[in-house]
Amino acid sequence: MSERFSVFNPPRGDHERVDWPLLEGLPLALAISTYAGRKGGPVLVAVADGYAARHLRDDINHLGVADAELFPDWEILPYDLYSPHPDLISRRLDLLSRLPGMESGVVIAPITALMQRLPPVAWVQGQSLDLAVGDRLDNQAFRSRLHAAGYQSAEQVWQPGQFAVRGAVMDLWPMGRPEPYRLELFDDEIESIRTFDAESQRSTGKLERIDMLPAREYPFDEDSRQAFRRAFRNRFDVDLRRALPYQDVGEGHHSQGLEQYLPLFFESTSSLTDYLPQPHRLLLLPGVDEAAMDYWREVESRREQRGGDIERPVLAPDELFVPAADLVRTMEDDAAVKVTRRKPAADVVAPAPSLDLDEKAEETARKLREMDDRVLIAADTAGRRELIRDALRAGGLQPKLLDSWSAFVSGEEPLAVVEMPVSGGCRLGDRGITVLTESELFPGHTRTVRRERRTGQDPETMIKSLADLQPGALVVHLEHGIGRYLGLEVLDAGDTTAEYLCLEYAGSDKLYVPVTDLHLVSRYTGADPEAVDLHKLGSDRWARTRRKAAEKVRDAAAELLNLQARRAARQGQSFEIDRGLYARFAAGFEYEETEDQQTAIDAVLSDLASSEPMDRVVCGDVGFGKTEVALRAAFVVANSGRQVAMLAPTTLLAEQHYRNFADRFADWPVKVRLLSRSGGSAAKTVEGLEDGTVDIVIGTHRLLQKDIKFRDLGLVVIDEEQRFGVRQKERLKALRAEVDLLTLTATPIPRTLNMSMAGLRELSIIATPPAKRLAVRTFVSEWDTPTIRDAVSREFQRGGQVYYLHNEVRTMPRQVAELEELFPNARIGMAHGQMPPGEMEKTMRDFYARRINLLVCSSIIENGIDVPTANTIVINRADKFGLAQLHQLRGRVGRSHHLAYAYLITPPWKVLTRDAKKRLEAIQSLEDLGAGFTLASHDLEIRGAGELLGEDQSGQIEAIGFALYSDLLNRAVEALKNGEEPDLDEPMSITSEVDMHITAMIPDSYLPDVHQRLVLYKRISQADTDKKLDDLQVEMIDRFGLLPQEVKNLFTTAELRLRAKKLGIKRLEVGPAGGRVEFKAKPDINMGELLKMIQKESHTFELPDNDRLRIKGEFETLEDRFHMAEELLERLAPAERAAA
């Protein structure tokens, strides 16, 4: 090969293979982009591992010259017991279906994906299914076809490969599609096709047609299942009764790990190269041959380990994979281009010079000025781009702002800046171009990593107290006390059928609560459920307990109001919000706000606009968008000319927040600074805080030291408050007495939760995960070497990293030695709180930069930086951690587009304390995203309620349950605020019962999922305005189809109850043979109209008692009863309300 190789014009290799010199990073991406732009069909690039493949794809796409796609492997081990994540299957099938028709572009595949045997090309091509509005669809046959294509029936669709049928509505999420679809049928005709949001389950748009791919890489119709069972019998000599895959397939189940038997579904298989069209070009990168041999050895080793499994017999390696030697030989023969290990000439491609724009800005500016090359600085984000421009301008340079790589190459600017987050810089001597990235400009700093987004599940709004109610759970009924929930039951009550909550009380007595009265029932939280006595129906014990609690609550409410009054007396600053500027800033958020997130943002803005000092806790799981809430608040305060301080528990986390803030404020005249421990820049920042030139500062405990003075501090944001002591938080408040305080936390500690719920501090909960985020798969087990080996190997194979948490510093070196023996090729590091700070930070930076791939650490990583490539955590002696801590530690993983795993290792189950067992059960049961708040509530149960305002109150919470206690407290506070004495005999507001002697329920045929029915019943009974009820009806029609009569009755009854409650009516009943009305002691009704009705219409109305009105007459039909109830409520309404 000529030495004059150029990445701008690499040799073609049309008729025989050509060798390129060793290229990596940007030069490689550039050469492949140029090569792919020539004629010759698509380019398949074979790469040694998945991590390198993802980086190469990103670099090519950031250049914007060619389109690159990744064909991922399954991200599981050979012969694994788990199936790949549906998202991976979705992306693979989507690409396989398009590959034969591709005419250009780049496909990048790790060697592990190239070695896999795939379904035959003809099968994937023949499986596409088109649907259009107006098509006829046999519902039953279509469901069978979906099942045969590998789709799974679910109660609610939240990820690709699922479908749900509810009457005339069918939801499905086809593979390879970014969002799910909702089909509405009229008889057997498709009347409409709509896209919908997997989180809110609400429709978002309309379509005329869709096409679908299978959900698995194997067929699952009856014939294919029979063919599989035949092949299985012929292939394995085992007891078929114990062979799980054989039995599961026979019963129509997609068992975990069934992909490991893929060849048994087909007569022959294909490989990725079989899918490529003619012509195509194959390009080999260095190391693929060694990687293929290594992987083949791993396949054989795994085969040996699993070989004796009689329940899951394994196929031979060459049945599942193309042997490494065969594949390497074929690729060597077919390759058009091979990248060798021979270094290119230094004047063609060379490393970029390393500079330091952070600590040596003036020297860096001088070096850039003296360079002969044209220089392009590639920034990771828009914010970083502006920071770099500011730093260069301060050094007397004027870099030109460009929008793409092509604009720089075709122009003549000597120095330019572009937003282009490529992996690293280089010098391209033949064109006189040097590209510098943040790795060269800021040595030693972590870089912002952009994450892929992926599908995620919406855990039903976590704060709905009945959302996660399981049979056997304790509940509190307002009138009858603490009982045990047994389930939902449909009962016939004379002329009506209704659904009831079945509750068990002491002595096995049963109470059936109509679903229309669900507002009287709440979850019991407050003490250990096993230590709670159920109340006896009919006894006065509950009434006494409730009255005693109400008396104590009155004292607590008075104390709370006193505290609030003292705070309110300290006048805070009310911030003017410039809506136009704010909207521009908000538009910089690259995702759509979730509903919870928007509610939290609105609450914070409302606090800032008020003159009372803000004290709000925003609770949301790791990665749910709490930082965005802080960013919006910081914008409002900084835009009003006051300063913002953000406190983070570690230097690295402060650094990460700084990057986020700097990025978002890049285009605004707001100066954001990071306050680290020392250095010249720290002194400048301290000076800037005092003279007001620094608007937003982000730092650690350093911000709390006495030399820090603010010119005009307006807002303090604390990240993860449980990591700061009370004294440190009080020091923050002391900075300025009227400072606004915003606290961000993933799991509030129970005391904070208590204070928030009692109104001492405002609480916002973000329980909805951002789209495309996955729950962390959580396992609790004793130490088991094969399990640990599989967990770590699975992560290493997909190019990832592992946290191994061992919280005993003394024995940590021994643990490291054991792991080195188990994983000889791992790059193991150690991190704990007793290390010198500099060494600790260096270790964390090495982990972030992937120089370490197995980090043995203490719980110091609890509030660590985001490491998107670390997706497995092993927690040794998990029984020693509190619930909030376990939740935080688990939140270290699962921050990218990969399925994450958490292994909680414990001593034998029987030796654990009861509290430890309950903590582990709680965290395992709440794999759901958004579980932070629910976990803190569980912590209340496990530890008891803790002192809200002293132990006395804690006893009351245990006696009546946290939800009822909070309710009583809120009512007492309201009464005292209005100058009234709380009514202890009527501790809850009047509840109204409406009985129309009709069937009012959500039928099983309309919505089969009990859990969803329970949540909807609760939402209907808690709706306190007609608008909320109307919105709920619209939502149900959208999600489940037209409302059947029983559900319409449920809504009409709920509307009547709202009106009756306003008038002070306890019970309204209208049946076929008349009805009655019961009033509370002082009803808010038109007494004149009531007297007139009794006197002039005595044939219809009679008043047997002061608090009861009898209705005489026959009301046979539904319409007659509703008409009578509505007319009666209208007439009884006070004159001014009736006029309104």
C-alpha cells in the first residue's frame, strides 16, 4: 500500500482486498464514511466487541456523511437461562427485515452477532403483516396469529412485543416501531388506528396503515411448535416429562432462554452475511479474529458447565454458532477491506496534541494561535460549546461557530467550534486539519455521555394508596377501623349486581365495601403489619381510638401552624417569571416532560412566585428528571438577578451537575461556576460569589465554609439531603434566613416523608419514568459462585462494567484477590471512604473512562456519578443496608439502554432478622421504576412512623394508620387556619352515599385486570369535581372503548354523590318503590324549598324525622330514578347556588 493513504480518499478494493493502516476513532469513522459513499452497495463492518461497535456507529453518525446502523448481539451469555430484552429483538428484526433491500449505508456488527445462527432470510421476509383502516379483522384469529408471531398478551401494553385486547379495542406494540398502536374495531372492521403514549396510555395521533414484524426470532404457531417438539425428541435422549423447554412449548409458553434452541424451529438457519444484498462490501477491523476465537472458547466452556442439565439439555456449539475458524476464514476470503495493525504515516494520521483549557487557559490559547493547521474543536453539547468559546475568547481568540463537519472541511476557517460529540480527536496531516475534542482540552475530566432512550413501564401512579394493594394487605376503613383486604368480589344484592371490596375483621367477620365507597378505604401504613390487631366490627374500640387520635392531631396541627406562621413571618422574595423567556429556556429540554415532572415544575414555580420562603422536597427515582426541576427553578431565580447555590454530596456528582447546568445555560447571560476544593479558579469563584458576577454555583461541602459569602442568594438546591447532616443544612438556611430551599431526593428518609406529608415541607413526587427506561432486574440470593460468575461475565460480554459492593474496608483487599482469581482478565479497582480524596477521585475517573471494569467499593458510590456503561451491581451482605440505601445503590445501574441487573447477596435466609427480610422483600417486589416513594412508605412500616413532632404522634400514626392520620391532620390544620375548632366527633368530612338500585361497576368483560379496576374505582371515588369525572370518562373510552351501561351508571352515581356531598346529604336512595334522603346535622340546603315540597307535594315528599326525607312513588326505570335524584338535588340547592 502507498504511504500516501488518506482518510479523505481511502483505496477502494473493488476487485481484490486492500489493506488500510491502523485507524481508530475519528479517522476510522471518516475513512469508512468516505468509502461507504461510493458505489458498491452497503458496507458491513465486523468489530471485535459491542462497545467498540456502538462507539464507531456514533462517530460515523456524528460526522453526518453516511448513515450507520448497529446490529446488536443478544447481550446474554451463550446457553443463558434468560431471554434477550424485547428492545434488542425489536432492533435486530427491524434491521434484518430491511437489510436485503438496502442499497447503501453502513451496518456495524460485533463478532458475537456475526457468529450467531439466525432465522432463515425467507422466514423474516415472509412474516410482515400489514393492517389498514377499513380492513376486516377476525378478532380471535388475529389474536392467535399474534401469539404465533411471538407477541405476548398483557393487561397493559408498555414495551415492544405485547398486545392487549379489551372488547372492541386492541393495543399492540409491533417490533421495530418507536411507539405502540391502538386499533378500534366496529364489528370486524378496523374503524381507526391510533398511536398512543405507553406511559399515560392516552392516544396521541392517527394513522391509516401499519406494518408489523414478528416479536421473536422464531415462529410459534401450532405447526412450528409441533415441529420444534419433533426436533427436540430426535435431538435429545432425555426424560421429556422433565425437559422444561419441551413442556413449555407444548403448553404454548415462551419460556425464558428459548432462543438457545432456535435451530430446532427451522430446517436450516442463516447468518448475518446471508441477509446482505448483492453487491455489498465487507470491512474487517483488527482483533476480530482473536475476538472470534475467544468467544468460541467461551461458548465451549459454557457448554461444559451446562452440559449435564437434564431439565434444559443444550445444543452443540456449532448448531447455535458459526465456528470461529470457519467464520474467520470466510471473512478473510470475502473482505474488500482489512484494517491492519500497521501504523499510518505520522504526516497522514497522528494523535491530537493534549492541552488544558481548564487550568492553563492562556497557555492553551497561545498554542492554538501558533498552530499551522486549521483547528476544529468538537464539543459534546451546546453548553460545552459555549463554555469553550468563552474560554477561548478570554484568551484573545475568536473561533467561528459552525453547524457540521462538512461545513468545516469545505470552508477555510482557521479556528472553529462545532457541536459533535465524537470519541476522540486527531491530526489529519495531508489536509492540515487538527480536530480537538473535550478529551484533549480537559484532561482528567469525565465527559457527558449521551444515552439512548428506550421503552419503560409506567408503574401505576405510586401515590394512589390502593394501587399496589395485594390480597392480605392491611387497610383502614374510616368507619370500621383496621381490616385485611381479601380481594374484589361481584355480589347480587336483590335487584342489582355490584362489585365490592371484601375486608376481613377480627373473628373472621367480613365487611363488603361497595366500590363507590372506596374513598372511605386507605392502605394501612404506620407499624409492622404483623403486630397490628384487626378491629372488631360493631365494637366502639375504633371510635375511641379515632377520637383519641383526633385530639392529639389537634395539638399537632396547632404546633404545625405555629411553625408555619414563624416561617411565613420571615418574608421571602417573590420572583417575577418572564413567561416568554421561561418558555425559551424550557424548550431547551430535549425530552417531553412526564405528567408528574410537569406538576413538580409548576409547584416549584408557584412557590417561587409566592412571597413565603419555599421549602419543597422533590422525590423521584434516579434519572426521572429531578435535575430539570432544579434547572427551571435556577433559571427563574438567576433571571431575576439573584444567586443560586446547588449542593451535591460528592465532587464528581457536583462536576456532573455543573456540566448539565453549564450546557443548559450556554445561550443565556448567566455565569455558572463549579466550586471545587482548591486552585486558582476556586478563588475566582469565591470572589465572584461575593461581588455578584457568579450567578449559579455548584459545589460540595466547600460551599458551607465560613469564607463563602454571597452578594444576593435567592435559592439553595440540595441534592440527596440524607447525605448531609442537620447542622450542615441549618448552616445553609443561616446563609440567608429567607432563602428558598429545594431538596432533590430519590428515596426520602421517613422523617422527611412524615414532615412533607404533614405540610411542614411541601412534597412533589415524580413517579413516572421517562420514556424508554427499564426497571432493574433484582435477585436476592445467598453467595453462589456460578451466579456471580454469570452475572459479571454477562456484563463484560456486552462491553459493560460492574459495581461489586463490599462494605467492609478491612476485608476488601481479600475480596479483590478472590475476584481476581475468578476473573483473571478483569481490570479491577478499589474505592472506599478511607482512601485519600485524590486517590478516590482518580479511581472513579478511571472507572468512568473504562480503564477499570470491575469496581470493588464501599457504599460511598451511593451518590456517585452517572456511569451509563455500568449495568450490573452485586451487593454483598445486602441485609445490612437500610431500604433507602439499597434503593439508592440499585439506582447506580440501569441508566442507559441496557437491561440492568442487581444481585443482593445475603447469609442464609433463616438467620436474617425479620426486618432485614422485609427490607429485601420490599426492594425485590418493587422493581418498578418510580418505586422510591413507595419504598419510603415501606420504611415507615418497617421502622414505625418515627417522630414527626415527638414520639407521642408516632403512637397515633400506629393506631390509625398514616393515610388517615395525614387526612385528620390536614383537616385540623384547615379548621384552625379558618379560625374554627376541629370537630372531633366528625373527624372526617361528610361522606355521601348514593344508591339508585342499579348495577354500577366496571364489568370484568370490559376491563379484566383487577389491579387496574381497583385503581380506576379509587380515582372515580376520589374525583372531587365534575371536570375530573368527565376527564376520567374520556380517558376510559380512549383506553378501553365505549363505556357499557354499568360504567355509565357508576359515573352518574359519582356525579350525584358530589352534588349530595355539597348539600350536606349523608345518604340519597331512589329505588323502584320510592326512596329517602338523610341529612347531616347542619345541611347546606334551601330550607324554604324543603318546607314547600312537604306542604304542597305531600303525595311525593314526607319528613318522618328532622334529618330524614321520604320519597314516595314508583320509579321503575333507570331514567325515572336519575331524573328524580337530579331534580331533588337541584331544588334543595341553596338559592344563590341554584341561580349560579
